[in-house]
Amino acid sequence: MENALFSFEPVSYGGAQGIYEYQHQCYGKEIGLKKRKQTHVYGEEELGGFNHLGSKYGLHQETIPQKEVLLSKYQPQYTSSDFEMLDDFQLNMVSPPVQSLLHSADFDYVLSEFSDLILPQKEMVNVPTTMASLEILTNYPGGKKWMNGEKINVEQTCTKVEACKRLSTEEVMRVAGARYIEFSSQKYDQYPFAGALSGLAEEETKDVELAHLLFASAEKVGNQQFDRASRLLIQCDYLSSRTGNPVQRVVYYFAEALRGRINSETGSRTSKWFEEEEKQLSDIEEMMLTPNPAIIACYQTLPFSQIMMFGGVQSIVENVASAKKVHLIDLGIKTGMAWIILMQALSTRQGCPVELFRVTAVGTSSRKQLEETGKRCTSFAESMNISFSFNVVIVPDMKDLREDMFELGEGEVVAIYAPFILRTMVSEPGSLESLMRVIRNLKPCVMVLMEIEANHNSPAFVSRFIEALFYFSAFFDCLEACMDRDSQDRMVTERNYFGCAIQNIVANEGEKRKIRHVGIEVWRAFFARFGMVELELSHSSMYQSNLVLKQFACGSSCTLDMIRKSLIVGWKGTPIHSLSSWKFQ
């Protein structure tokens, strides 16, 4: 069964149009990849084809060669703190009082203010502190060597990516973090940044210095030394830019978030401000379900969405292989492209023709948008001579969802599709638990889960800060590789989606912190409470994902890892998303 890949022979949509034209109808005009600029000056302010997959894929029955699957060696490390949120199903909804980054006296010396970073000092101020502040660095490649006092070898920090000529954005952050630990734990009588790191170009050295300032700012914020943090952030503001290179952009948004945290801690933010932020986050989640230009551009130029979608559809195809009536419940439908692909697969199924394909789209708003998606899917089904039904279920909140809202016909096999939806409910455990009970009662044969692969839910501010910094650094690096720096779609994505997420993760605590991404290990522990078991993604799913990856110009930097039974999609070894399949025992 796992070798039964779905076929992508050209089909007609609405008579003359093929699935390629349908894809463009859903996602807009094709945007070609442009060569990125390589001559950006540090600190300078700047203004400012995807080919059809279907026609390239045939029905493959032969054994899939293992070497076709791109697997990186990176294995994420998890600590016991990652699972504390699952104790008694609390998920750390309310964080403890703001935790100082540096509590005890394990870490002997720390840079106490900006002058300590750049001016010669014969004696450093001795501040009680702990190495726990940057302990998370050891979870990344090379981190333990840095923590053990070994010299930083920049050449070893470069991941094994083809034609790697410079450090990635995340690697710059890791080098800067290691340097910050090194400089903070020793006495220096010289300018800390004297001499470039071996192997670094001038711009990379400046990037490391800028990131170093960001680490120092975060440490001061975590220590509630807000005046010192503010002075450091002024320097970050001067050197960063939301239109500059990816390091400058990342620092710009994280410095903005640190300033937001200072304002929250000092009472500068009013309740009205938090209400507006919550509404903005809600609007952004809704926008992500709508094919706006920025979302379209990301879909067409970044490999992640299509890798996940094709791999997920393949998993559904395999799990409904013998079903004559298929009922697909989509908890986060966008354009319906996944179900166009699934219908094409069902239409070519041999020996067991599908008698009915039903899709139920679940949402909390935008009924009109969901109905428009239904019309497109219905039109495509008619062109394929597939008996099709599309239903919409709208609820004020996911906790209001009930199994009797779904029209389940006799003999229908149910499959659940949950693309990046459960992450929005981690801050609302009641809604999440209620949804899981409903899903269990629907008795699906499979639930396909797509999620952010990161831990942005730590109760410790600095651990959360560093996790978010590495994660978004990798994502900004991807945008740099796949989109022009002056692309309006890129800047909208960075500002409206990433910038707002960074602000919420870094600046807020308690109930105000809505964005709480957790990794696949946490979801495994959570699903176990509901009697769910993980299904291994087949070689066919991996093969489909790999075929999609090869269509992207920047695909060589994207990594596919099988961690236990799930697919981890990453950028230069840093996990970005996870794809997994589940069923109830």
C-alpha cells in the first residue's frame, strides 16, 4: 500500500483548464524566483516558477530508492522542561512570575552594561548570575564545545549545505551566543570585539557583533535591568533594519519585542493596548486562512507548505485506500488545493472506485470564504465525475464544536486534516481538550497533523527568547534565499506574521501570551492521553515530499528528517514544521 503513490496526470478543470490553472486560480499569478542581492552594506537602510507539480508525477509502483529521500543528521534534543506543560493537562497556561534570566551565582561574570561590551575594562563588575540563561545553546550543534571553553571555529558551524559560502542567519546567532557566554564568563582588559573571528567576512563579523548586542539586551531585560537594556537596544536600533540583511531584520524585530517587554514590565502598556494586540493576532490567524498576496507568494516560493501538503495527502490516500465513501474533515481549510489533489488520486484508484467524497470545512469565521472554496472543489469534482459533497460548520469557538454537527453517512470512512490549527489552541486548554473529545467520537481512520516544530512555550523568558530567536532566524534565512529583499510580500510576511508572533512570544506573559508553539514530542505526550497512536509515514509520503522539494530553486537548503515516525521539515538543519499521522486505539 505504501508504494501506491497517487497519480498526477493532467486533468481538466471546468472543461479546458488543467489542475495547474486551478492552482493559479487559487493562489494567484505565478511569481518567479529572483536572484538575491549579495552587496548589502551593514547598517545601511534600503528601500524597500513554480512549475506545475502534477504534470511531473506519475503513478509509481516500484520500490522507492531510499537515497531519493533527503535526510539530514540533525536530531533535536528535548529536556524534561519541554513536557512539564502536560502535567495534569495544564500546558503552562499561566506562567510563573517573571523569571530573571540570571538567578544564582554559577556564572561568575556578566557584561553589566553597554560600555562593558565595547570599552577596555581592567575589571568587570561581578553580578550574581547563572549559566542557565544561555544553557539552551548546548542543544544546538557545536554548542557544548563552546560551553566547555573550546575556541570558536566558525568553519565548523556551517551546516553541510551545497555551496555553503557563508554562515546562515541562525549560525550567526549561535556564534554570537557562544561569544556572549565566553565574554561574559571571563575578565577582559581589551575591546571584546577586537579582531575578526577566523573565517568570517567583514559583514558576517558585523552581524555577529549586532547579534551579540541583542543577547546582551535580552540578558538585561531578563535581569530587569531595564535602563541598561534600553541603552543596548538603542544600539540595536541603530544597526538593525527591517529592510536590511536577514540578521539585521531578525534583530530589528527581536529588539522591538524586547522593548515591548520592557514597556509591559514597567506598566507603559495599557489594557487597551493588549486588547488591540489580541484582536490583531486574531485577525492574522484569519488572514492566514485567506489566499492574500503575501500568503500566495510564500506558498509559491517557499518549499514548506507544498512539502507538507503533498506528504499529508499521500498519508490520507493510503489510509482510505479501501474506502468507497470518504468523509474528510478539514479543521483549517484554505483554498482546498489539498482536496483537489486528493480527488485526482481517488479518480485514478484501481479496483475500488470511490462512490462518495465528502468534505466538511470547520471554521470560526468567514463562512463566505469557506463556501467559495466549496464551489471550486465542487466544480473540480464534476470535471472528474466524482460524487462530491461540501459542507461548512461554523462555530464561535472550537470548544463549541460537537460531533452531531457533522453529517456522517452510513459507511463513510472519516479522516481528519489539522493543518497548523492545534497550535492556536495551546493557550486555551479547554477548547483543545473539547476538540480532542469530538475528534475521538468521530472515530477517524487517520488524523493528519501539521504543526510548528519549535518550543515557544517555556515559562522561562530567556529560554523562550533563545528558542524563538533560533527558529525565526532560520525562517528569515529561508526568506532571504527564496525572495528578494525588496519584495513587498516578504516584508508583509516578516512584519505582519513573524513580527507580531515574535512580539507576543517575547514581550508577554500569562494569559496575554497567546502564541505557544510546542514540538512533536509534546504533541506525542498529549495525544497519548487520548489513546492516540502515531502512524509511521510511509516511504511514499517521503517520496512525494522529496519530489516537491526538488521543484524549488532553494530546495537544497531544505532538510527532511524522519524523527521516529514523523517527518520534520527544516531549513539547513533547523526544524521548522512537523508532519505526522495518528489514529485512536
